[in-house]
Amino acid sequence: MIDNVKGLPPVAEKGCRLTALVDSGGLAEVDLSEKEPNFTRRRRLNERRLKSSPDLPENFNVFAADYRHYKKKKPENSTVTDTDDQVQLATSSEVKKVRESLVTCCSHGSISLIGRRREMEDAVAIYPSFFSEGSSRKYDYFGVYDGHGGSRVAHACRDFLHRLVIQQVSEGEDYDGKSINWENVMMESFRKMDEKVNKEGAEMATIGSTAVVAVVGEEEFVVANCGDSRAVLSRAGVAVPLSIDHKPDRPDELDRIENSGGKVINWNGQRVLGVLATSRSIGDMYLKPYVIPDPEVLVSQRSDEDEFLLLASDGLWDVIPNDVACDVTRRCLNGQTFRRCDQQTKSHKRDDQSSEGVKESLAARAASFLAELAIARGSRDNISVIVVDLNRSVCSSTD
């Protein structure tokens, strides 16, 4: 809940700053000070109605009455801001326009924390509607990049990899006007990104980055992974891994490294030549051909049972299993778990640019919750998380 309401009468103070769930899954400040005489009476009426619903979550009663009253009386000056991770209240016509332009997901949010490291080497990329196939089919792009040896390669991937994907689709032979060969697109895009980084010369030779990318469309989603970051899908309440970490001791990766003349040495964990703890990455020119930039690509048709998609660096996955991460995210998206984000955004470095007075979506709060949980569980790495809400039923029910 939001605290420190000042300068308002006691009756309005109780209701004007309550957290409200809205159609888009966002959170916003509610100022009902001008409706003070009728607010208390309507709240009591709604509380009586709620008592007749036995299946509501325990914490729903805290804010449901105020939400229902506010939903009927949406302020005329409300706006929608569908940026990287921010969604606010809107009138029904405004919400409809936003959903028509962003049909691939309900909402999304991200966070990137330095954690207990001295330097921030992670980067996240979110580009809604970064590519359109024809006049109707649109795709959103999400990426998490975990740098090592420095942040320059991760930042380069954040700024350029999605452009290479667009270029490969539009200029290559992977698009026949009806469908896209996503496996070839991702393979070539990652290789071109690797070449671009390695052209920087000796200064970049010892720097690299993992990359896990998700391209989400209305009918399908594509996941490409290179390294030990990870993508996980929650489908019908089950955590489904969409990528397998590229660790040097993974049997097929170990065989590939040894067949190319390399060695995996146990030096504070299994590492390529005793140096790098991942067997695939973009960059790391000094470790080629043992460390390669080729991603493993998964293309899957979307289902009405798809709930959300998680992309995160190993700073999260090292301490939180897939099923736990999905369970926590599900509770956040359902409104069962609320955290105060104001204090933590001041004390931690964030990559997302949230403006003052704009409240985070539930997806963004879920990402924040996961990052905080990872720190509480002892993660000593940078932590980057993206949550993509895929729940079609929630979107359609609020149209």
C-alpha cells in the first residue's frame, strides 16, 4: 500500500491513495478528494456486496470496494502510458486503442539491479512492436544480456541486436511473405552481433555477454538463448523451461569444447580453460573456437493457457528455481502480493526509466519482487528480470 498521505480530510485520506487493480493490470494513485461525501457511503455499499462472494482472495477485500467504485467513475484526465514497464489507468476508449496497438501481451515490466557486485554489467532491452509482418501481425522484443569482463558488450547487444533481427528478416531470405524462419534469423543475427563486437579489436577481446531473447507475437513466440541466462514460461500453472543453460559441464557442450581442442577446468566451478563459466556467449574473442555465439532457438505457438514469460540473468536463477519464480510471479500478477517499490527504487540502481508519479504495472512489481527475493536468498551477482504477461483471458475480459 502507499503511505504518507498528507493534507487531506480523514475520510478522503483512507481512500484516495489506495492501490487499485485496473483492466490493464496496472496500478495508479486514486484521488477521490472531490468525491468525499459520497465515497464513504458507496464504499460501505460495495463492502456489503463483496461479502456475498466467498471465493475472493484474502487481501482482495482490502481494496476491492474502492476499486469497484473507482472503476465506475474513471477520471476524464486519466492517461495510458504503455512504455517499457509502466501502465496507468485510462478511460475505456483509451484502453481499447492501446490494446489494438499492442496485441502481443497484456503488460510487461523489468528491473536490473547491481546487487552485491562492484560494477553493473547486465542490460535489458524492451522494444514493443519492434517489427510488423504485413499490416496486422506485430512482434515485441525482449532481451536480457549478462556481461562479463565489463558492460560494453551487453550494452552493445541492448542497442543493436534487435536491429540486426529486423535487418535479417527484411533483407534476408528467411521471410517468404507468409512466415519467418526464426531459427535462421536468430542464428545469423547473433553471429553478426558477435562479428560486430569482435571488430572492436583487442580492447574488446576479453569482454563478452550472454543473451536470452524473446520475440513475442500474437500467434507465436520465439526464444533464442546463448549462455546461462534463461527463459521460463508459465503455462496452465506449470513452469516450462524454454532454454537450457550453456554450462561447460553440460555433456554436449563439454564434448563440443573438447572436440575443438579446448579444456574444461574446475577453477571455482567448471570453466572453459579455467576462465569462463559459460560455454556460449557473444564476444570473448580470446576464447574462440571453444566459446561460440550460436544460440539455441525455440519457436512455439501460443496457447490460451499461457500465463506469463520470465527472462532473467543467472543472478536470479542461481538462487531461485523455475517453479518458485513462476509461483511468486503468478501471485504478484494476481494481486496477491504487494511490495513497496518506492524505497527500493531509491536504494538500488535500475535500468527502467520510470517517471515520478507514474506507478508500475503488476508485471514490473513482480520483476522487482523476484530481484529482491534473489538478493535475500544470497545472490551475489547482478540481477536482471523481465516479466511478460501473456494472459489472453485477462486482456479480453477487460475490453
